[in-house]
Amino acid sequence: MANSYKKTKAPTSSFPLNELEKMHPYKMLLLIGIFGSILIFFFLLMVYTASGTLVDKSAKIEFPKAFIISTLILLGSSFTISRAVEYFEKEKTKELRKSLLFTLALAFAFSFSQFFGWNELMNQEASNAVRGAIVYLYALSGLHILHMSAGIIYLAYCYILLIRKSSNPVHSLVYFTNSFRKLQLNLLVTYWHFMDGLWMFLFLFFLFFL
């Protein structure tokens, strides 16, 4: 009877609680921040839709061409940064430098194109029927560029840090074997892809519903 008795393990939950427990606090904070940003933009879009600001076809806004260009630029920046973590793992210093530098340059180009887009909106002969929609377009694109500014600052920090560490062989070795540096790049790439996806959603929303 004693031999026939076997201890059974408690059934494991299908929800990845263990993964959450293992998650780095910084990554958890980033995911919470992303979720909070999604709620803010979702709320503003709901208010925009519920307020009846959506204009009829006879009073349609001329969508800024600069916003179309800025979308292509942001997609390009998402591509250039996508392999940053891979370059770090393979200790490809030159490729990692180019990845961060090109992304930084495209980020500034995106910011400038947004300002040109706002200028196009200002120069439009907007009637009272469309001014409300323009205000929301200003607010949402402005809020997005504010989020982008945080990403640009962090990207610039990561790039400058890489330049400083890679100038010395010893410092470079320490840099590429530091798991926290890899985490920093992972957070940067995740945030950047989020900003890219968020702008694409806003772009398509206003393109079809303005």
C-alpha cells in the first residue's frame, strides 16, 4: 500500500505567472506605461467619435502630405532599430552604431515632418465644421510626438553610451557582456515598435475618418 501511494504535483496554472515574476521591473514598468498610453489615446479617440466631430464628406479636411511622409520615415526607423539587440548579442559594434545612428536620424526627420504637417493644417481654409477635427488631430499627433521625444532622448543616451564604451577595448568587452545593457536595448526596441504601431493606427484612423 505504501509503495502504491504516489505524490502528485499540484496542477500548474495556464496563466504565465512565473514569467511575470521573472520579468525585470523595468520591463514591467515599460509595459504598464505602454498600457496606460494606449488607454489615453483610446479615450481621446472615443471622445472624438462620440462628440460628433467627425465631419461629413462635403467638409473633408485635406490630409497633410507631410504626415504621409512622416509615416514612411517612422516605418524606416522601426526597420533600422529592429536588429539592434541581435547586433549586441553578436558584438557587432559597427552595425549596432549604424542601427542606432540611422534610427536617431530618422527620428529627427519624423519630428520635422510632423511640424510641416501641422503647418499644412494651419494654412488650410478650415470652416467651423472641420475645426474641431483639426484640433483633435493637433492634440493626438502632438501627444504622440511628446511620447516620441522620450524615446529619442533614450535612444540618444544609448547611442552616446555605445560610442563611449566602444572606444576602449576593455570597456567594450564589459559593455557587450553586461546583461543590463542588453535589457536597455530591448526596452528601447520594444518602445520604438510601440510608437510606430501607435502612429500607424492614428494615421489610418484620421486618414479614413477625418
